[in-house]
Amino acid sequence: MEINELRKLSIEDLKKRLIEKKEELFSKKMLAASGTLEKPVVLRQLRREIARIKTILNERKMEGEK
């Protein structure tokens, strides 16, 4: 999902999506450890999307403090 699409989501939706992506990352890491993960690039994509979501949540938190 692109950053602009993520910015349109509400805080609650972002938090739900963050939890989903963390769970997905965990399951993909287990597959990678067992050697059955077909596309290792998925791990990097998931980590980056998690970072994007956290960045947006942090930006909104900072806006609320101002």
C-alpha cells in the first residue's frame, strides 16, 4: 500500500493494519526459517510497510501535541 493511501486511513484503521502486518511478518519469518518461503523479498516489503504505518502514527501523535 502506498504512503498516500495509508495517510487517508484513520488512526484506528492504521493500528489494526499494523497488528495485521506484524502477524503476517511473524508467519513469514517462520516460513523463512523452515526454508519454505518462496519470495524472501516479502519480508523486506512487510518491514517497510510496518515502518510507514508507525511513521504516520507518530506524525499524527506529534500533530496532536502541538
